[in-house]
Amino acid sequence: MGNDLFEKAPIPKAYFSFALPVVFSMVISLVYNMADTYFIAATGNTNLVAGVSLGAPIFTLMIALGDIFGLGGSSVISRLFGKKMDEDGKRLSVFCFYGAIVCGIVVAVLMMLFRAPILTLLGAKADTVQYASDYYTWLVIGAPFIILSFTPSNLLRTEGFSVASMTGTVLGSVINIILDPIFIFVLGMGAAGAAIATVIGNIGADLFFVFFLLTKSKRLSINPKGFFISKRELGDIFAIGIPASVTNFMQSLGIALTNRFLLVYGTDKVASMGIVMKINMIAMLILVGFAFGSQPLIGYNYGAGNKKRLKAILAFSYKFECAMGAVLALILCVFAKPLISMFMNQESIVNAGVPMLRLQLAGAVFTAVTLVSTCTFQSAGKALNAFLLSVSRQGVIFAVVIFILSKIVGYYGVVSAQPVSDFLTAVLAVILVRRSVYREIR
């Protein structure tokens, strides 16, 4: 594939060519998540909904591990392509593919061995432990397939195959949506059925990606023949991949912390937050899609040393992302009550969920700033700055904020901790970007 889109196309055209397929795949993933929540909530069993919500961080953890090889690899490979070092990029893509598989196998074994203490750590109690355990067990069994699917979906975009990346993700989500009601209701498998459908959907995506890499890709590979990787290259991938994975790991931590702090206020509050987080994904996934969809474009031009074009790309990204965050937050706030009622029309769930959702959305614009900044650092190989932002929004800053606000304000301190954390992390992001990237491209 030619490099005109990377080097010469107008910024908006290049940006949307890379970002829109990612956003579309995110929207389909969102539809899957909403459908998954809908089918689970349709059981009318609050304990089942809460149990699955408690198990949700496990899936997020697997995304995080996939990002070590997917986002870490794509950052390094896109910069290599910008430097015209295509063979090195192909060689590293082999490592990323098989590294994800090995990682998934190791994770599956460890998480099955420590299933009981992990479920306790997640907050599973007598009324939710069986549902949480069913969901957890099948997700863990499918860990190698889930973790792998996030690697080629990212790597393909470095070669300009954004549509193929989108197609694989969409395929997996569609399979998942079709199988959800079959396993949950027809086969009566409940929480386990939801997890099994997720695993099979990821297997479908994996098969598509392998087929595409074997038949269409010219600069990426899964052929291990003659493979080698140096310590420096390994370090380059992990230097970006680990902070990228930490972002999702921190999301798991943030969800788990929120659930633990809400448990004292009742299982219905945990169930409400589970539904709220799914709806909040409408905004978050679209923002993530636009921010990280442009990662190959940023990485390529940074690697090529094209400062003028890089500066224009970043300016466009920040302006568009913040505007999108404001629009999405406004729309979802207006329709908060009918959206929550659509999933579970119980008075206690709706009454708790509406203010929860509006508070979550209050930080959308600040999240937009953090996402673009994090993507920029990952694309440019600035591992320390990427790491600092990765551990902040739903990690260190969030943990400090939720502990303090829960003591001072109580319940509303818990549910307002996220937007406060979003604001503080955005401030940190602006400081870091001005002190590093913008100094280089002046």
C-alpha cells in the first residue's frame, strides 16, 4: 500500500481514513456490549447482573494484556515504516502475534489456579459469587483467543488496513450478539452463556485476522521462520505496550474499586453502576476510536521527522476530540433515564443510575484531552509520559480521589470520583505534552 495517505493527504482526510474504521469497530463493539448487558439484565435477576458486573474487570484485563503486543507493537512498527525499515517491522509483527498467544495461555493457567481469591478480591459475596464465578471461569478459559484478537487488529492499521481491522472486530462482535440470547436463554446458561458467546466471538475474529495476514498483508507476517528479536527491540515494544496495557488494567482497577465502595450501599447500586458503565461506553469507545485510530498516522510522521505535518495532525486531533466529547456527553445526559430504563426498568436501578451516568459523563471533555495525549506519547515512543497518564485517570489519581471523596461526601463522593479524576488527569496531560512533544515540533 502506498504512503500518500501518511505523507501527503489533507489532514482531515488522512485522520478520518484511519480513525473512522476504528470508530465503526468501536461502535459495533459498543452494540455488542449494550446487547450483552440487555440480555443479562433481561433475566430480571439483580444478583446475576451484579455478578457479571463484578467479573467485568477480567475482560478489561485481557484487553490490557492484548494491548502490550497490539499497541506496543503498532507504535514501534509504524515508526519503522516511517523510516522505510519494512523488514524490521515485519519481523516484529511475528513476535507480537505469538507473544500474545503465549501470554494468553500463561494468564489462563494462573487465573484458574487462583480463581477463588481473585473472585473474593473482586467483591463477590454469597448472593453473587456463583454468577461471578460462572462468568469468570469461561472468560479465563478463552483468554488466549481474547488476548490474541487485540494484537492483529492494531497491527493491521500500521500497514493502512484500517478497514480490515474493523472487519475482524465487527465479525467477532456480530457472532457474539447472535450467540448471546442462544446461550443465555435458549440453553439456560445465564452468566456462563454470556462469557462463552464472548469467547467464540473472539475466536471468529482471530480466524479472520489470520486469513487476512496470510493472503493480503505484504509488510506484516505470522511466519516464524528465521525469526529473531533483539533486547532493544523487545524493550521498545514493552516500553510502550506495558503503559498502554496499564490503561486498561487501571480501568479494571477503577471498576473493581467503584464496585467495592458501592457494595456497602446495596447490590442494586452495583447493578446500576454496571449498566451505567455500559452506557458510558457509548461516549468512551467513540472517543477512544477517534483518538487511537490516528495512532499509525502520528507514529509514521513522528518516525519520518515531518514536524509540520505532525503538529497539524495533533492540533486537529485535540480540537475534534474535545468537541466530540462535549456533544456525546450532552446527548447521553439528556437521554439518561430512558437509556437506563431500556436495560432494567426497576425503580431503584433507574433512580440510582440517572445521576450516576450524568456524573460519569461530566468528565468526557477532560477524558478526550487525556486520550489524545496518551496516544501521542505512545506513537512517539515516549514511554514514561505514556505510563504516567496510564496509571492516573482510573488508577493512582482515581484511587486517591475515591478514598478521599467517599470519606468526605459518602455515596455521592464515590459516584463523582471519576469526573474529578478525569479533570486532574487532563491537567497532568496538558503539562506533559507541552514539556515534551510540543517542544520538539516548534
